Amino acid sequence: MNGTENKTDEGLLRAIGTRALGTNIFNLVVGAGIFALPGVVAAKLGPAAIIAYIICAVAISLIFLCYAEIGTRITRSGGSYAYIEEAFGPFAGFIVSMLLWFGWAVLSDAAMTVAMINFITPVVPELEQWPYRILFIALLFTFMVTLNVIGVKSGVRLYVVNTIAKFLPLALLLIVGLFHINFDNLVIREWPDLASIGATTLILIFAFGGAESALNASGEIENPEKTVPRGIFIGISFIFVLYLGLQTVAQGVLGPELANNTDAPLAITAREIFGDWGLKLIVVGSTLSIFSCLCGDMLATPRVIFAAARDGTLPKILARVHPKYKTPYAAIIFYAAAVAGLGLSGTFKPLAVMASGSILIVYLGVCLATIKLRMRDGIPAANEFKMPGKLIIPILACAVIGWMLWQLTLEEAKGLIILIAISVFIYLVQTKLINKAISHKD
């Protein structure tokens, strides 16, 4: 098939295959979560952490079976936003777009910024002091903003090199660490209560979030009815095995001490196994991994903000384009300022939980959209992926997501409700202004 025949109605070339999609999922998911969460999970569940990982894996599997089906039915660009807008209209689509760029992207990037500082601090203890921390964040985001404003292209990120840079230290720690496990540290001596498991699963979702972003380029995926489900299965399966293995190694090596190392647990584990050079290896690997994710988001997410401002759903000032470099500089600066400001909070867990809550609502919308399309359009066509069990899987996915959202504290739930309320207000005001402008023209 030549390039012309492989173009979509959007004018995009379908060139993303199964391997590329699976690799992209790995790059988007493996960021700060696995480097920071083993200690947080152990603090709540200890050796029983495997229970939360299994529940999380089941939940993610159910959710992404829905993504696999709806992703082969709606193949235009936009991912979650396109799926929900197709099923429920522009209002629901707008709410989801706000949850994606702020509730998920801004909050998760802020959490990753905090995690990056926590990882570097054992090597550079000066970052414990606020003046140095502020200076580091200011320089980091100034550098990324400058690169993006002058027109850095996505190819500069070199996905293959990035994958190797983040995977090799983790693979080395996993393989060598298996031979240093004290299996007494893995014995579950006290089973946690359901509330602790639920709260831990909620925070663990943060480490698995991001795979859905790979489907934002749906309009550029070749043979989507096969590539989407295969790419999702390969990417998520590999990530789950890696995550569970690293949690097991950290618990087996550090034992009860893992719960006391919630800032950089894998770095401390590497130090126990390899010595100081192991700690430095993981610090470098985690920093590169997070920096790559931040750079990727700094490239992609401001374009969403720019598009929304251009369409009139966000302030027009955010749609300004640099006269020389032709980049959406106002949106880039705004996004960087939002992430940096929240990153200065120095609190990883609350940011990660809020980001998890936001993405869970998006997941819920996609699962409901899958049900809606089944009811409206019938079962998928022969050339589209079809989940087994009719509506059983999306209904189970909705139930699991609802259970995890129930684990939010009152303050966390208030934060999400306020974000949704602000989104609704912006949409209603914007709609009223557009209707008023149309009536004046008439």
C-alpha cells in the first residue's frame, strides 16, 4: 500500500505499527511511578503489595479491552476525547479534554517533577533546601520551554534511545536483584483490610496511567483493527511483569525498610545490591526517564491548550503563535508555569492521587462510551476488534473504576468536583458567548 492510499480523511499517514505502538505505550507509562511507588505501596501493604498490583492489572486489562474495541471503531485522532465525544457529544468531550490536559497531564507532570527531585536528593542533598529546589525547577522548565518555543521536533526525543535509557537500569536491577532476595521478606504475615487495598490500588493507577495517550494518534495507526489490540496487549503486559518484578525485588531486598523509603525506593534497593554506583545508576536512569516524559508532555499537551484557545474554549491569549519560530509559545509557557508551580509543592502522593482520580474518570467515560456505541451501532463489524461477553467487560470495568474512585478522601474528591465544575462553567459561558455572536450575525 503506498503513502497516498494509506492516508486518512484527516490527511494523516497511517504509519504506526504494532511494535511502534507497544513501544510508545511503554515510553508513555514508564515515567516516575515505578521509581517512586514501591515504597509508598509497601508502607500501606508491606509484602501484600502483590494484591494491589493484581487488582490494578485486572482493572487495567478490563479498561483497555474497552479501548481496544472502541479504538478500532473510531479511528480518527484524539483518543479518549474522540471516543467520548462520538458517544456523548461535545459537552462530555470538553469535560474530558479538561481532565486530560489539567487533571491528568499537569498534575501527573507536577508529581513527576517532585519525584525527580526526590530521586536526585540522595546524590545532591542541597536540593533539600528550598532556594536550591526552586532554582532547579526554574532552570529545568526554562530549559524545556526554550527548547519547545524555538521549535524542537518530536523526533529529537529519539524514542528508541529513550526506551533503552530507561529500560536498561531497571532490567539490570530486576535480573540481578532476583538473586539477592530474602524470601522471608516476601511472607505475608498480616492481611490488609479492604480499605487499605483500595487506597493503594488508587495510587498505583498512577504508575499505569498514560497508555491511553498513545491512542491520541489513532489517525496515524496502520491497520487499527489489529494493531490497536495487539499493541495495547504487548505494552501493558510487559509493563505489568516489569512492575511486579521490581516491587518483588525491592520488598525482598529491603524488607520492612522499604516502607521507610518512599522517596527513592529503587535507588536505595540498587545501593544495597550494587553499592553506591548502583544508586547513581538508578538516579540517572530515573532522571532521564522522567525528563523524557516531561519533554514529551511539554511538546504535546500545550498543543491541546493551543487548539482549545484557538477554538474559543480557553482564553484567546493562549492561542498566540511566536512570530519567528511559529510555535504556540503562550500555551507552552502557561503549561510549564502550571506544572512548575504545582511541582514546588513538594508533595508527590497527593498530586499522584488527584491525577489518578482524573484519569479514572476519563477511563470511566471511555468504558461508558463503549457501552453506548454497542447499544447504538450494534456489535463491531467483522474487521473490528470485539470483546467477548457482550457488555460484561465494560460493565465490570465501570464497577472496578467506581470502587477505586470511592477510595478518594473527601478532600481529594472535592478537588475533582471543583475541576469538573470549573470545566462546566467554562463550557456554558463559552457556549453562551458563541450563541450570542451567532445571533448578532443573523
